[in-house]
Amino acid sequence: MAVLYAPGRILYPMKRTGEKGEGKFERCSWDEAMDAIASKLLEQKEQYGAKSYGVLSPQFYAVLGTMGRRFLNVHGSPNYMHSAICNSQRMFSRLVTIGGPKHAQATDTAPGQLGKTKLLVVWGYNSENSAINQGNPYARLNAIEKGLKVIDIRPMQDGLASKADIWVPVRPGTDGALAMAILNVIIGEGLYDHDFVENWCNGFDKLAEHMKQYTPEWASPITGIPIEQIYEIARLMGTVKPMGINIGNGIGDQQNDGHWTVACACLIEAITGNLGIAGGGSAGMVAPPSLVKTKGIDILSDRLPKSKEDEEKGYMAGVADLVGPETPRWFQTMATQESGPTTAYYKGLMSILTEDPYPLRCIFGQSSNPLSATRSPKKVEEALKKLDFYVVMDTQWNSSCDYADYVLPACTNYESSYQFGTKNSAAGTFVAINQKIAEPMGESRSDWEYYLDLAVRMGYGEDFWNGDMDACLREQLDGSGITLEELRVANKGIFVERTDGAKPTEPVYQDYAKMFASLPNGKVQCYNEWIGNKPNCDDTGEISPLPVYHGPAESIAGTPDIAKEYPLVISDVHAYRLCNHSYYVDVPYLRELQPYPWVKINPSTAKQYGIEDGDWVKIESRHGWVKMVARYLESIAPDVLMSRRGWWQPCEELDLPGYEHLDGGSEINVLYDAELKNFDPFNSAMSKQTLVKISKLEGGDE
């Protein structure tokens, strides 16, 4: 209810009346706003081509991944600008290393498998604050009580990391060096599964020779992990079986070495014979077939124009026209990116400034705040000021709204009934529609209604059910045996009981021919023939077929001259239980628990700088500075600071402010650089680590 009735809710369409960034707006009607948006899109399509339009997206699924993508395809633009901070980056790396489009099939030990697991390695995976819906914290704690051994690799020992048998406080951004050293030990000491390697690994001999240089002695000064501990965990991973590795956003999606870090973790699991076995990297129990057949929304991929270059180079439609490919153009195929081509979020925004290869001219920001969702908000602000036309649709006034031409009020899920889902189980299949519990606040509308309305105004109505959302829902239910009317009156949903006697079954273990079918030679890519020696996503070089380590652009070991002035490493958590990314900081009962922007610091480090627990501090990098409240945490390395992004929301009830996204505010992304060296060359994952110095801020938050 606090979210539903939050003071920051956007209630009416608003039109900018001042300069971008001034925050001067006046109320307007939906018709005025939608006519202006449709007119601008058609005008720019005529003048600059459809590709000049892009959508900022935090996800691949739900309304953005369906209606948003469908609209882009019909309009003719490939520029779906994915935020690249959650799941997809490590999914690509798994896909090209060990195969399997489903991430549960590719690696990760499913919660239902933990009872069979002897050793679980949790790597950059903050499961007590994210992915809670997958049951991981409960399942893991239950398994620990029954004897599961856990190695937890992350910079800060909080939450479930405190339950681990071994905590490995790796420096942020150096996980790749650690993974490579672990491979070095496992291969060098012969701890791998020789039969698996002989039968199911491509280029293992090349990998073995290549990894000789990446010793624990090499990795220790980079990672901050003692040499002895690297040997210890490597030997455990090589000898304890079944062993599973759960890979999180922290290493796969938010490092410039993200690809090879994930690939090396996958190779560790593979060569030790732990892929596709009970209790290892395997899916959970397989449910019987669903008893309710529904249809997904067709995103109309065939409507996206295929250019001459697409034809000549064998690209998927639209790839040649991407303004900033998220993965290499040659890699973006229906086999790898079924939902269509993608542009990297930050690169798309920067095209406005660089005009390379062309500038985006109109952007729709839906449930996405680019001043908090990506690095270098100072450059993002420049881009938003220069952008021809920017439209935001959100539930709350986020910090990027001040730069928009139109701001549209979005419903919450509590106010909309336009989405349904199914849940299959051993007992049967449950299907339910999202039942709204309140009428839309003010003049807020659902995202679904926005797309239908815009499509009709632009002449795309035939592809959008002529603006009839009920027709869209009925199409999805076609063949299910359930009508929309039946769903709407079933407040608790409809349950179809299973009467065929079918029961959940174990997954097929060690079905390697099927698991690796998509890979060159049908084998795990120790020497990667799929992506190796091919152009990277920026066409600035080739991707190595063997693991390489670059390290953060600024690091203690890699840039010692910078580290002399900026001796500490800072990073931020991807998710935190008291907010949803950068939202809900305005909810009073949540804000009471974290009233001010915080940074976790080891007490021994803090005392060196005269900083007490609760003091306001200034944290400064070569790229900007922020102010936060120091919070002591014993279980963090002395040279590491940890914080979180997104403090732009004020909390009026508690008289607590929001904080700027620029220097002197509390948006941690200000500290990070966003030059090309901070991107992973394969999947565009961006570094969220840099070097900083810290000092007590006299005068506190004044």
C-alpha cells in the first residue's frame, strides 16, 4: 500500500515547459501527449529512419519484452536497449562454453538438487537479497543443516555468506584471476575427470598449456586472496563431488572480464565432471506437461526489416542497423537471441553524443532510470539534454524525468488486470490473471494500454488488436479451454487437477550429446571455436579462444600509480532487500531501516582516516565524488568499500531527502568510468569497480 499511495506517484501526463533538467512541467491530457509522441515518431521515421528510435529496457520479459519488442519490430527499429546488469550476460557466456539455452540446464545447482550436493560454490551471488522467489536462501539453509559444505566467494561477508564453511573475500572485479588460478591448480595437479575431458572437451590440451601461467602466486596480489586459500578451494573443487557452482550477477554481468570469469567457472564445473549430474550443475525435477495450453504474445520478428548488409553477412534482421550491439553482430542470431537483436544500454545513450554510427533521436524510457541504471551519469545527463525527444512512463517521478519531453503515469500491478500466468505442478496446472485491487490512481494507465493506444495512432492498429486489450488476452488463451470471462471472475485463479497419474521425474543426467549439441564438435569449449578469433562487439579486435584476464581499468595491482592516491576499491551490491534496485527508498517503513546512503567499511580502515561508525564521509574517484554515511562491517576486506546505487527518492513522511545523481550526491555510478576498456568485449558487461579515497566529511550532510 505504501507503494500504491506513495507521495512520489506520477498521477497525470506531464509536458515539459522549461529547459531539460529544470524540472518545469505542466499537466496535459493523454490525447495531447499521445498525439505528440505519435507525431514525433512518424516524423523522425520519415526523416531519419525507424532505427533512430530506441527503448530503454531493464528486462527481456513481461510487457517490455513482448509489447515493447513487438512495437519496435512493427515500427522497424532493432534498438532494444537492454540494461545488461542481470542474467543475460552470463547466459551468453554459458551458452558458448557449455551449451544449453536454459540457464538451469547450463549450470547452477537447482534448489531441488541441493540435497544431493556435497559442495556448493556460491560465486558473486547475493541470493538473500535477490532471486528470493527461486527459493534459494531457504533451500540452501536447509541443505547446510543437513551437511552441505559451502564456499562463498564475494567481497562482503553478510547474510548467507556468514553460513559458509569458507568465505573468500575477493577484491571486486578480480574474480576472473581467481577462476583462472583455480583452473591452473585443478589441471596442474590432475584433479579433473579424465574420462569426461577425453570424451567431451574440445581443445583441453590447448587450455592446459595456456593455464600454466595463471598460478595462485600470480593471482594472489591481484585478488587479495592468500595463496594458500586459493590452493585450498581449488583442491576442494577438484576432489569433492557432486559439486555445484552458482554464478551470480556480481561476476557475470557487472565486470569487464565477465565473459571469461563465467566461462572459467563453467570450465571448472565441466572438467571436474560435475556438469549434468545429480547434485552438480543440473536442472531440478522435471514437472509433468502443463494441462493448460496458452500462447505467448507473438513479437512479430518477421516485421523487422532486413537490410542489404544483413543479407550479405547472414545477420538476423536488424543487426546491421544496431546503434551499439550488446554482443557481436555475427553472434546475434535466432539461435542465440531468440527475442531479437539488442543494443547495449549505455552505448545506445552515448550514440546521442558521439553520433557514431548514427545518433538515436527518440528514446522511450519505461520503468527505467538511466541516471541510476548505468555508469557515468554525468555523461548520461549530457546525452539526455541533447536527445531530440525523450518520453518516460513510470509509477514514480525518477531522476531522469526532469529531462523528458513528456512524462506519463503508469499503473502499478495492483491497479491493472492485463497479465496472466500459469504454474505447473505435480498436482495439476494453475492459471490466474492479475486481479487489480484498486482503481488506477489519478489518470495512470497500464503499459499495455500505452502500446495499444500508440500503435493505433500511428497506423499500426492491425498488428495490435486494433487497440483491444481483451482481444490480445483472448488470443493468448486460445486453445486453453479457459475463457477470459472465466478467468476474471475466478479471484483465486483456476486449478486444473491432474488425473493422468503423471509425476515429476528426475532430469536426464549426463545426457551430454544433447546438452552440448549446440557447441562446435558437440563438446565443452575449453578452446572456444564458436567465438574465438572472431570480431568483438565493438569491432575493435578479436575475441580470444582461450581465457584472458584484463582486470578492472583501475585496480590496486593493475594501476599502482593511481592506487597511490586512491588506495581503496569500491563496488556496489546489485540488489538490496530494503528496496527494488533504485526504487522504494521513499517507503517510510523501509527508509527507517536505512535512512541515509551508506557505505560499508572495515573498522580498521575507517579508524586510519578518523572515521567513526555513522559519520558522513566523502568518497572520491578520478571521475567524481559522493557523500555517504560510514557503516562499520568487520567482515569486509580492509581495502574494500561496498555500497549500493540509487538514492534519488526523498521520503516526505520522514523528512528525508533524495540525493543528486551528480558530484556531491550519493549515486555511486558517478565514481565509475565508462570508457571502452570498462566493457566486456564479448557481451558489453560493464565494470562496477574503481579506485577511491575516503575522508570524513566535515559538516555532515549540509
